[in-house]
Amino acid sequence: MPECYISRVRIGRTKDYGKKMHRTLQKYFGYSSFRPLQEDIIKDVLEDRDTFVLMPTGGGKSLCYQLPALLMDGLTVVVSPLISLMKDQVDSLQASGINAAYLNSTLSYSEAKRIYREIENNEIKILYVAPERLTMSHTISLIQKANVSLFAIDESHCISEWGHDFRPEYRRLSFLKRKFPGVPIIALTATATPKVREDTIKQLGISDCGTYVASFNRKNLLYKIRPKKDTYKQILKYLRKHRGESGIIYCQSRKNVDTIASRLRRDGFNALPYHAGLSDSRREKNQEMFIRDDVEIVVATIAFGMGIDKSNVRFVIHHDLPKNLEGYYQETGRGGRDGLECECILFFSRGDRYKIEYFIKQKGKKEERDIALKQLQDMVAFCESTVCRRKVLLAYFGEVLEEDDCGRCDVCLQPRKKVDGTEEARILINCISELNQRYGMNHVIDVLCGSNAKKIRDKKHNKLASHGAGDIHTKDRWMEIAREMIQQELIKVQGARYPLLKLNKASMEVMNGKRKVTLTTIEDTDFEEPEPAERMVPDKAVASPGKTKNNSAPVSEIKWTANRDDGLFARLKQLRKKMAELQDVPPYVVFADTSLKQMASKKPGSKDEMLKITGVGEYKLKKYGETFLKEISNYCQEQEESSYNQNSVDDDPNSEKENQQNPACDTKETLASDPDQKREKILKTISGLEKELIILTKAKLDENFSEDEIRAVWSEILAESE
Ligand SMILES: Nc1ncnc2c1ncn2[C@@H]1O[C@H](COP(=O)(O)OP(=O)(O)OP(=O)(O)O)[C@@H](O)[C@H]1O
Ligand SMILES: [Mg+2]
Ligand SMILES: [Zn+2]
């Protein structure tokens, strides 16, 4: 957990990289501004300093080594544990015109040999390697011959035994500093407690590194907690409203995953399961289909998701309660990586809490059990909170959210009714006091509600004055009141294993009549989704280039507009899918949703206008610009024509009659009996396909071939066949 927020700015830099950095950012990545901390980190790296980067998932860590790699002379070696995703990462870089490659066990001997040769010839800028491959003597001598300018250790928490994802092969990376003393190291992670952070830095031998800790506030994520009741029905209702959008549904058990995935398929949704009980190949296939937009929904256990850079995940649903906030944060973090809105909905029940508690109590050492129970308590407190969810979540990561209303969580979107709760507060405090502050919430409230359970009678708590003093409310309502009083620090909870309710100075003030208490009441939402806030489309034109000192959410590049043409967006998505399939890459490698949405709202008409779209760099403009511009212009023309036709049909009272005489409206029988008309129809269809054929041909060639050149050749072929 970050304890401090450091943005180190070095004084007395000798080189000014500023302009070059911005130029490279635009040219290769198509972005007009850096996200918080990226610029400072990159400058440190370019000055050959070791750096440690802690940034939330989706925060933009990759750019912190990919961009310096392009500005530095030699080879950047990226260590990543995620072999299954290396190909996609490399495809993505290549699609932006960057010479990248990977070395791992999936390569054939001849493929690996080709990469070795390219490394020796200094043809590769960024090389992804699996840690076990990098520690092989052959690889070491290979990269010793190459001019290595930077080592980037991605998911660097894997090096620490204290982390949740320790990998022994990462441990051996400590040789890097010894063997390559002059080469800077950048270590990156999204999960690191202070202990893991210290250990990672120590193991890598980079104790003098610059440390960067970004804010964990992901502003584009909308957090919502729903009661876990008719859960499947609620999910179905949500999915029907969001057809065609990509999302993940997390469940605690494999059984739940399988059941929900198959029910969803029966109900007409494209959903696939993902859990450790499936074969490796099935898991890989399902993950790939999701990444490539072949399937919209993945129902998964927490085994799913690490390092996946699918940018357009629009919802993350937790069907069951997660075990801790760290896991919840990671899982929701897989949504909205393109900076656009993602809804994170968690179905909460106290029943789930007790189930998890039961499992925790079954195993492990006492110390581990206590930690797990405390984490579960924090998770539950988040779900039951009556203050802004974001505030609670960020507080868990040691960050303070200044504003009281984030505007993007269910609490802030549906403000609760405020009521005077001074009397209730007194009743509760009195009961805690009568019980000598030696009982937990459940017991205190059982006494208040006048329970005659054996445990109450045995302790003679049915004889206390407080027994039954709270019969004005139900037990559930008292639970809410107690939780709210804990949040307002009017009472406190002590002890991890057996949390007891205790009094404090504020409790005394309430009892002495020196303090009034305001509580909130929950409206019955009838499980309706509150209307989502206006859908958001980022607008690159308002980005402010230049150095950012803002250490907040990675969405500073965004201004939201809502004038997107959904018809055009759907067409551009189809075109993207086609181009991606032809090149055998995931669709986001061609363009992210952010880019397509901006195109659908701005409708660029020239290459210059296209360059202003976020995610369109010079290389992608050359490769795809013409094709996408054509699609946009065709779409706009079709829209115009159809509105013109519509108008003229509306205007002309004879139009119906005319239509009846139009040969295009002939019946099937006449057409079937007339070979000439059939031939004409076929020819018409073929010429209608011309546009698609040109696009397909262009995608198979490189950016040196324009659509006009291809069209000319196609016309020749058609003329010959006439
Ligand atoms: N300056 C920027 N402007 C706009 N988009 C950006 C910028 N930097 C990065 N991105 C985009 O943000 C997304 C997430 O970036 P990235 O994959 O680097 O995240 P990450 O920090 O590595 O997350 P994880 O921990 O999940 O791996 C990517 O789609 C990337 O293209
Ligand atoms: Mg990453
Ligand atoms: Zn909020």
C-alpha cells in the first residue's frame, strides 16, 4: 500500500527531452499528453536512473519503458511473466511501427533463431523475455553482445516472497545489476505493499532508485453495490440494456462460473467460462476469444485477468463478495483501460461474508487467519458504507479523496435521506456501556432488539435495561445504524478476530447531550439500475500537452462529450474487426474503442483531422487512415442520401405508384425466369463488394499501397472479365 506520494523532479538536467518525448508520444502512440507521472518517470529513465513505479492497473506503466526504448540507442529488454500475452503486446507495438519481438518457450527453434539474428543485427528495439529465458546463459551472452540500454521488470512484485504472486524465476533477476552495472532498471507493478516494495528494490539492487507512486483513483470506474437478491435476474436485466458491450462477471467458485455462463448462453448471450478447472488450451482459447471481441462476456474466477490489456471492458460484475479490497480493486481495474466509463457492480450479502469467514477459519496459521479476517472486514465495511465508495476504497490504499461527493458511485449518485438519529445513537451507546464494551455488534443488537436466545439468557442480558430498548427498529436497521456510527467515529470497533464495540470521547458527548447525530436512511431501490450518467467520449482536442504535476486519475486527457453517432461507431467496429482478423491480431491493436468513439463523434474528413483523434499516430494513419476515412465518408454520404430519399418520398404523393413500376421492385418469380436480369443483379452485387475487396487487399499489403492504386488494379481485373 502506498504510504507516500513522491514525484521526483531532478534539478539540473543537462538534456532537454521534452519536445522529443512529446513528438514520439504523438508519432508512435497517437496520444497528445502524458498521464500523471509518466513524463517524470520517462525523464528519469532517459537519464539512466533506476526507477520503481507503482501505478494502478491500467494506469499506463508500459509507456514508461516503451517510449524511452524508442529514444535510447540500443535494445530495451522487458521481463514479463505473462507468456500468453507477449504476442499481443508485441503485435500492438508492431502495429504502431515499433520493432519489437519476444523470446519464450512458445517459439519454435527456427523462430527463436531468427530473433537471435535480428538482435545481433541491432534490428530490434524492444524485446520481451520470460524470466526463465533471460536467466539462461545463452540469452545472457546474446544480450551481452547487443547494446542493452534498459531493463524493464514488469509485474515486479513477482520477485518478492512477501507478495501474493511470488515466482522463484523472478528471484534470479538479481544478477542483472551485477552483470550489467551501467544499464538502468525500471521496475513496475500495480500491487505492492511497502514490504514488497522494499524487498523488490533490494532484490534488484536498485536502492538509489527514483520511486513513483501514482494515485489509485480510477475516475472512469463507476462503483455500485447492489443487494444480492434475484442476482441472476438483475444481471440479465443489466446485460439486456448493454448488449454488445464487453464485460467480466467474477464468481468465487468454479461451479458458479459454469452455471452462470451456461445460463447466459441459454438466454442468448455470448458468454464463456474461465477457471482453473478448465484445460490450459480451453482457458487460453476463451481468453483469446474475449480479447479479440469474438465473445462479449467472460464469466470467471479470480484466476482470470492478470496483465490483460483489453481496453474496452465496459462492465465488471462481482456475482459474489470478493475476499479483500485489494483483489476487488485489481479485478475492477481490468475495466475501462481506454479511459472510458466502466460500471463495476458488486452483489453483496452478509451470507457471502459468513461463507468466506468459515473458509478462512478452517485453514492456515493464526496470524494468516487474522490478516484474512481483517481484510474481509474491510471489504464488508466498503459494501456497507454510507459514505462515498471511492473515498473508502482510496482510504484503504492510504489515499485521501478530498471531495465528499465523487459523483461516480452509487452512494454519491443516490444521496440518502438525512434524519435525526440522536435518540437511536443514545440507545445504542447505552447498550454498549451496559454490556461493559465486551461484545460484538451482533450481540449488542440482539440485546437491543430483545432477543430471548439462549446466549442472551445464559448471560442474563435479558435483565438489562437496554434489553428490548430498540424495538422501534428491525435488527437490519440497527445494523445499519451501528455501521454508520462506526463510520462517523461515534463508537469504534476493536480487535481483528473478535471485533468488539467500544465507546470513545464522541460517544460520551452524545450521552451528555453535547452532540447531535445525523443518520441516513436507505431508499428501497427495487433493484432498479440508476440511470447511468451520460456516456462519455474522450476528446483529444482539449488535452493540455506539457508537463503534468497532477498526481490523480489517469483520465486527465479526457473531456467528455456525448454526440457520438452510434450507427457509425458500429460500422467502424465492424471494419476494425475485419482488419484485425486479416492481420491475426486482437481488434484493439488496430484501434482502441476510444479512437473509434472519437471518430464516430468528430467524423474526421481529412488525414489532418484524423491525426487529431486520440490513438492515431503517424504510423497507424498511414496504415489504416485511408480505409477508416473512406468508411466515415461513405457512411455520411449514405446518411445524407437516405435522409434525402426519405424527404422526397414524404414529399411526393405519387412515389408509391412509381415504386410499383420500378424494376428493382420486381417479384422473385419474374427475376427467376429472366437470366439477363439475374446477371445484372449479380454484377450489381459484385460491384457493391468492390469497397470490401479493396479494404481486404489493402490490409494484406503494407502502408505503401494506397486505396486508389488497389482500386485501379481491381478495375483492370473487372474490365478483363467483362
Ligand atoms: N498518455 C496516454 N494517453 C492515453 N492513453 C494512454 C496513455 N498511456 C497509456 N495509455 C493507454 O492506457 C492503457 C493502459 O496502459 P498499460 O497497459 O500500460 O497499463 P498498465 O499500467 O501496464 O496496467 P496493468 O497493471 O494492468 O498491466 C493502454 O491501452 C494504453 O495504450
Ligand atoms: Mg502492464
Ligand atoms: Zn462517491
